[in-house]
Amino acid sequence: MITFEQVTKSYDQRGTPALDGFSFSAEAGEFVFLVGPSGSGKSTVIRLVLREEVPTRGRITVAGTHTARMPSWKVPYLRRGIGTVFQDFRLLPNKNVFDNVAFALHVIGKSRAAISTLVPDVLETVGLEGKQRRYPHELSGGEQQRVAIARAVVNKPGILLADEPTGNLDPATSQDIMDVITRINSFGTTVLMATHDASIVNRMGKRVIELAGGVMVRDEVGGYLQEGAKR
Amino acid sequence: MKFSFLMSEVFSGLRRNISLIVSVVLVTFVSLMFVGAAALLQMQIGGMKDYWYDKVQVAVFLCPADSEAPTCSEGEASDEQKAQIEAALNSPDLADYVEEVHFEDRATAHRLFQEQFEGTSLEGTVPEDQMQESYRVGLVDAEQYGIIKEYFSATPGVEEVVDQNRLLDQLFRVLNIATAVAVGIAVIMLVCAVVLIATTIRLSAFTRRRETGIMRLVGASNLFIQLPFVLEGVLAAALGGLLSGIVLGAGVHFGVTGWLQPRMAGVSLVGLGDVALVTPGLILVGIVMAGVSSALTLRRYMKV
């Protein structure tokens, strides 16, 4: 589903690259944690998958497409197959829960009929039934992140990218969010999640790829992250 | 792409940026008004040229009974003098310059006078026997007027040779200067409008960067993301164009048709029909200007 082959990304030509000769492959339906301190290149990986950046060297294939060779007008179509969740939720404050999720469908031209069935379905999946008319400021952090996840997966993408999705949440709420993400993964969606949260990584027992200074230092299934690892 | 969703995005953008949008409307309105005024002035000149240049260009006025001109010492031009003048006009000497000649007798001159001043205080003030006979000469090249004037300067029976175009050319010169001034102001104002539209679109894109960021993330196409911004500018500019058309229409209706026309009888001035012809053009100029400037702005400031 996602393949990086010897990928190097330098944001400026003289400095050290943000990602240096990184290779990995995630199969369809796999769950992969990306761990490592700040500046280790986790977010760069996410941005490269989203094709917000193109690699300086190396080759990235997402859902069978060589992203660097893709013409820019095709990029939106690549992104329709990828859901993305961030630490800061990124909801629209002037739209209610339903409209925030529906927004993602409106802008890709889905019909009103499709929207009226897809949105309640996905809100149920993330456990927000009955809160459709609430506005983001009326929701807790965990609920806001559920809305963001609902928006990311409402179009049933093959890939879910999560960049520190529990970074702003307390441990109990974080676990709820992980349960939601796990449920989405169980439907067959490939999940690539960057995180610092050792307790989550250790509890889940999934594949862990650790980056340090843009280089992969570890890739193992059932991996761990040392508690109190530096951010 | 869903039209209703697109339009709701456009109107929410218009609402959020209302003060800037109003300034875009006003600046395009004023700039397009000058464009329209220039166009109307040129239509006026064109209309007058069509009307007058088709008509006789040089009038060879014959001596009336009481003329004091030295060539009229024998009193009113005699039939013999007329025959000589007509022969001279048709002679090989002038064949290269003269295209056509016809005689205008008093009755025709009177009728034309009555037509020209119909409905004004001058109508009926000059009896037919006071009208002057003339030969109306069409020239091959209107600029060669001097040759005719020279040729008949000492011909008995000719009181005066008048180049009617010369009088008109003065007027045309004034109108052309007015056009140049209007175009100059219009160009400056249009530059202001373009810069203002670009700034407005940038600001609008900035205030909505959260929405556009999410749109990009969920795979909205560039066209879908950018179209609302372009349409905002285009709608504002089109409204400015429409306003300029309305104000020009009012100006022409009250100023030209209502005030100037009665004072310039015999000259056909621009009317509301001409404004109706110009207005769609003004709106189109506004739309194209706004569309191009906002599309260029977005290409620079809103990358995928």
C-alpha cells in the first residue's frame, strides 16, 4: 500500500536531510507506528505520503502510484484515498459535527443523498451518534478528535495517516481514540501513525518503525517504546 | 462539483470580506465608468463622422444679393456665373480632387435648415428667400480643401468657400482629447482595481486558510478550492461594471439627451441605446480583469 525505497528528503541543500535513505513498506490493512524524537523525520514521512512534498532522492509508491512522477492535477485524487488526522484536530469552528464531516464529501463533489447516508454511518463508527448538531467548542478534546477521524475516513480511504492523534488528550481519552483507530484498521484500512506515546505503542503490540535523525533505527512487529522517551 | 455548495462558499466569502468587496465594487465601478465614457466619446465621434463625412465636405457659397465680398460686386450670382463655376468644378483641372458636385438651391437649403433646427427656437426664423445658394463639393481627399478654396478665391459669383469638416475637426479634436483623458484615468483606475482585487483575494484566501487546508487534505481539486475566490472577485467586478453602466446611462439620459441635445439640434448625440451597447462590454472587461488577476494571485499564493 505504501512503499518507500531509499527515500531522502532535504528541505535545504546544505543542512542534514530530514529523512536519509529511508525504506519501508506497509501492506494493505497493516498497522504501523512511527516513533522517534521530534525532528527525527516522522512528520516528513507523513507529508511525503500525502505528496505535500516530493522526495529529493528515492521512490515513493502510494496505492500503486509513483508519487513524484504524478502530475499535480492528479494529487487531489491520490488524497481522496488517504485520510489524515492531526494532533490539533483541524475542525471548522463555524460548522457543526455533521457539516464538518460532510464538508470533506461536499468538496469532492459527493451528492447530497450520499452525504446523508455516509455521514451518520461514520459518526456511529467513531461513537458520535446523537452529537451531529454540536459545534466543535461544545465538544471535549476526545470528541473533537473523533470528528476529525470521522472526517478522515468518511470517504472510506485505503490509508489512514495519523500524526500524533493523541498528543493533546489525556491517557483515558487517548485509549478511546486508539480504539476507534483500531476499529477502522479492522475494516481493512492501512494505518500509519506517528506518536510519542509509549504507553499506547506498548499496549497495542503492533509493528513499530523508529526513526532517529532521519534514519531508520528499528523496524519490528510487537515493538515497544521506552516509557519517558524524549520528545 | 456541486453548484449550490460552491455558491454557498462564494457568498460566505463575500460576507466575511464585505468591506474589501465593497471597495472592489467601487473601484471597478469608477474605472469602468471612465472606460465607458471613453467608448461613448469615440462612438459620438464615429457617429458624427459617418453622418457628416458622407455629406458634402466643402460648400462653395454663391453671392447673395447684398453681399459685401469683393467677388460679389456684381450682386447676386448670375446664371452665367453659376454655369462657369459648375464648369470649373467639373473641369479637368479639378478632376483629381473633386469627387462629386451638386447644386443646393434655396428651397433645398431651407428644407435642410428646417430639418436641422426642427423643434428649436431657430425653426422658421429664416425665410426661404434669405437662404444662400451653394455648390456642395465632395472631395476625393478631404485634406485637399485648400486647393478648392484657392481656386475660387477670386471667382466672381463665389462669396466664400467653407470647409465644413474643418469646423467638425475642431470638435473632434476636443472629443479626442477628452477620450485620451478618460482612457488615461481609466488605465490608472484599472491598475488600482487589479491590485485591489489581488489584495482582496489574498486576504480572503488567508482568512480561509483553515478551510482550504482541509479541502486540500481531503482531496478537493484545485479548481474547486480556487473557484470560490475567483468568483468572489468576478462577482464584485461584474457588479462594478453593471453600476458603471447604470451611472453612465443616467448621465447620458439626463446630461446628454435631456440637457445637451436640445442645445445641439441637428447633431445626433449618443443615447441610452449606445450605453446599452457599451455596458455588456464594461461588465466583460470587469469579469476578465478580476478573473485574470485573482487566478494569477491564487497561483502564487495557494499551492497544492
